[in-house]
Amino acid sequence: MSFLRRRKVPEGLKSQNSDFQIDREDDNKKEKEKESEKSKKNQNEENNKRTKNWSCIDSCCWFIGCICLIWWFLLFLYNAMPASFPQYVTEAITGPLSDPPGVKLRKEGLTAQHPVVFVPGIVTGGLELWEGHQCADGLFRKRLWGGNFGELYKRPLCWVEHMSLDNETGLDPPGVRVRPVSGLVAADYFAAGYFVWAVLIANLARIGYEEKTMYMAAYDWRISFQNTEVRDQTLSRIKSNIELMVTTNGGKKVVVIPHSMGVLYFLHFMKWVEAPAPMGGGGGSDWCAKHIKAIMNIGAPFLGVPKAVSGLFSSEARDIAGVRAIAPGVFDNDVFGLQTMQHLMRMTRTWDATMSMIPKGGEVIWGDLDWSPEGGYNCSVKKLRNNDTHAADNQKGGIGFQKDVNYGRILSFGKDVAELHSSKIQRVDFRGAVKGNSLANNCDVWTEYHEMGVGGIKAVADYRAYTAGSVLDLLRFVAPKLMARGDAHFSYGIADDLDDPKYKHYKYWSNPLETRLPNAPDMEIFSMYGVGIPTERAYVYKLTPVAECYIPFQIDASVDGGSEDSCLKGGVFCVDGDETVPVLSSGFMCAKGWRGKTRFNPSGARTFIREYDHAPPANLLEGRGTQSGAHVDIMGNFALIEDIIRVAAGATGEDLGGDRVYSDIFKWSEKINLKL
């Protein structure tokens, strides 16, 4: 048996091994420390790289995520809060709110009496697709106009194609059918959250009105008035619905409430319903007397609007000119691959109804190169407001004069032309000018300007200044197809002899200066509109640089009057009105043209002017304001709604207090030398 013995290590060698082991441990420790430092360094480098990669995209994602989180949190709070909380907050800030007109008048004992008929204006009524091209698949009975305008963003060229009409007939292009939405929803809201008739409808409902006693006379506001009957039988439907409402409400006549261009449309209807078939409705001369109690016209462009001229001439208004001044090139260059202004012009120039709002009455109404009824209007002085029926008395507010404002020159090429006396303006007549070669050989969007050439464009600018009479010749020169259709459906003059058989034609029926009111002496006519807002009246234009596919004329937004108080701002001369319609157009017929028994009002139907002095909302919680006089926002004006409800409940114009006037409409009307 063998025994294993532990070998004894010498002391010297043992100490050497111990020292070696310690040194080895130290080396290992140092190596570990180096590796640790290296790993930390690598980790720091990786962190730095991550930080660098985070910079833009990740920050944007986090920002969007935070916004979405906050949005959903606020949405949750909004849906979770009590229904009375917003009103509580509003009243805590502004004080107790006044009752809406419907609630106030119900407390007074007013109830629904006369059926009401709403006639919407241009662009405020919804349009839906019934037949379209392949690009519009999935849009059957979806709104192309009104609502959220989603298809405009998703497929803009397809949308333009379906919203345009045939340039020859003014009706549907082949393979397309776009029709007006029916019912009260057709124009209660223009878009989500933007009311048109909704506030008025809600207040009428508070005194007992419902759908059987309210009717929205929706129509396709793009096509000419007579063609709404030819294509859709809309005028016949309005006639039948009014007759039904009168019959089912115990013989009580209707109160008609047209807004904006709907005023002109209903003027056309009143002549159509009297006229014998097939051109008219065959109702006879006493139809209106039997069926209509009152017509309460809101924001009425009776005599047209200068804004229509700039819209047809260059697809512009003050707002577009302002955007161009702030951000040059936004509308002129390709935006998302689209020639925005050219597409807009091509589309809107197929909408014949827009020509109904070209100024009527020529220089007699709107003034000439050196005179206009509003001459001397002071844009700087806020006039004293009172309830006097004659605004001439308002002059005790210290009204100044601005003799250099020539409102009669609706279009001027250059600020100097707008201000010079007519004798100092050198003009070359454009009417006989020969149009040059086409400027659009490679143009994707064809407008009638592309046929004019440089010669025709120069001839327009060389005429220098255009009045309400000469703008008609101007539009016929620059847009012959448009005006050929317009001249077949609308008129713009003043009748010398209303007994002339030619005035039986439908083209005259929407012009109050070339037709008579119905034989209805008991029918009352109201003109209800806002005042106190600068409103477009005349324009300063300039030529744009020559290029292919361009619109050669543009409002010169760089032109101002030189002072804070000037009526000329951003290339636009302004006057009193509701931001869209000047006071002269809204008020003249009820102030003078129809006042008493005149050749335009042979039965002597009573007329009343009800003006609403504009007051902007006091704070954001007030929304668009309950005292607004703006062209559309006035539909939420409590004073206007109260006037309408009182008349619908049986009141007369005298019960309302007669005229309520803040502007100089009576003074301006007296300056107009019109045979009555």
C-alpha cells in the first residue's frame, strides 16, 4: 500500500509564489478596470449615437404624441363634464346670458302661426353626387359641397370636374349628376360647426315650429334660375309646397325668408309663378296675394355686388388679394401639383347663377367716373347710431368727406387712375381691339383668357377705368362664352317701359329695375341687413407678368390710401355694408324704388328697412356673435331672429316699429335720379 504525502514547499519558494500570485491578481484587477472603463466608454459612445439619432424624427413623434394625448384628454373631459358646465363658465366670465329669442318670445306667449319658407343663397346649400365618373367611385349621394369637404382634399381634380357645369349649356356635363340636398339639413350648417340657418330654425322650434311648418326651398345655386325649373322642376316644387303649407295650416299665408342670392331667386319665382305655362307656373296674377304674408329678405343683393365683378374678372376678392400680399406665389404657383386659381376660374365661370349678382342699373345707380351716390362717405368716423328713419339726420355725428374716392370706377388700372379726374385720364377703347395669339400652347387648365393674347390683354388695361356700365362690355370681351349664357338668362339695365312685351321674358324677372312686384297690396317686404362693416365697392388692378397658363389681371394689394382712415386698403375701396353687399344694393329698393306706389310696385306693397349695426363678439366664448351684422353671421343675430319670429307669429312691420336705419341709405337713395 502506497501513501500519498504532501510535499513540503520551501519557505523561500513559497514566498516567491505568493508574490507572483499577488502580482497576477493585481494585473487581473487592472485588466478588469480597463475593460470596465472601455465598456463604459463604449456605452457612452452608444448613448451619444442614440442621442444624435433622436434629434428630429423622434422629437417630432414625441411632440405629435403629446399633442394627441392632450387632445384625447381634453376630449374626454369635454364629454365627461356636465352639460351645464360651459354655460356656467361663460356666465362666470361674462355675467348672466340673455335668453335666446325663441325662449324670450315664448315667455311672452308667442306661438307658431304662419308657415315659414327658407330660401338659401349661393354656396350655402349642400350638393350631393348622383352620378359621376370613375374617379368618383364610392361617392354616390355623398356631399360634394357642404359638410367636411373631404373629397376636395382627397381628389381635388376629380372634385373640380364634378362641380363644374358644361361651358356651352350651363347644365350637367355628360355622365355627371350633382343635385341639391333636400330638407332642412340642406343649409342648416355649411360645414361642421359653421351654422347658416340652424340658429334661426332652433329658435323657431322654441315657439312651436316643426318640419311640417318649415320648408327649405333648396335648389342648385350653380345653374341659372330658369334652368333650376328646366332640369329639376325646383320652381314647381316650391309652388306646390307653399300651396300645401297654406292648405294644411288653415289658410294662413307663408312668411318667406330668403338670404343673399336667394333673394334674387325668389324675385324670379314670384314672376314665374304668375306667368302662364310653359314659361311660367300658371298661378295667375293673384297667386302671391293669396299665399304670401311677408318676404323678409336678409342680406339682399337686389342691385348686385361689385364683388361679383372681381370674382368673374380675376377669381379674386379682398381676402384672396390679402393672402397673395402676405404669401406671394401661394395661388400663382403650382400648389400640390395644381394651378389653383386657374382651376377655380374654370370651375366658377361655368356657374351661371353668379352672373345674377353683377351690378344692375349701370351708372344711374352705381355712379360714373366722377360721381357716385356714396360720394363723401367717411371711412374713419363711426357715425352716431339712432332709430331715426332718415339717415340724413345722422350727420350730427360729425361726418367728414373724402372727395377723392370715386366709387363709380368699379375697376381702375393703377392708383393714379382711381384718383384722377376723368378729363385727365387717357383711355383707348378696347371694344374693337383684335385679340392676339394664344398664350397657352402647353396649358393644362384652359380659361378664356388664353384666347386673348398679349394684344387683347393690353387693350383691356389701356381702357384704364370701368364703371358699372362698361364692366358688362369688359366681361363680354374677356369671357364671351360666360356672358353669352349670362345674357340669355339675366339682365342688368333699367326698364323705360315695363309694358313692353319683352319684359315678359324670364331673363328680366330677377332684376327689380326691369320687372314689377306682384299685385299683392297686403304683402309686406322687408330688407334686413348688417351695417358698419367695410364692404368691397371698387378695385385697383395691375397687370401680372406675361406667362403661359396665367390670369393676366390681379388686384394690386400693395396699394393703400396712405392713411389709417383711408377707404382704400389692399387695392380695394370699401364703403358701408355687411362685408359682402354694400348698403346701396341692399337698401335702395325698399328705401325708394318700391317705397309707396311706384312703377316697380304698382300695388303699393309696404316696404320696411331693418338695419343691424354690427358689433363683433365680446370674447371667444360668444362664438360668431349675437349682434353680428356680417353677411352670413347675421343669421345668428338675436335682434334679426326676434324680428323674424314676431312676423311669423303674426306681427306686421308697423308692430316692429317700422324702419330702423343706421346708415345713409335714404340720403344716398335721394341722389339717384331714377324715374319712378
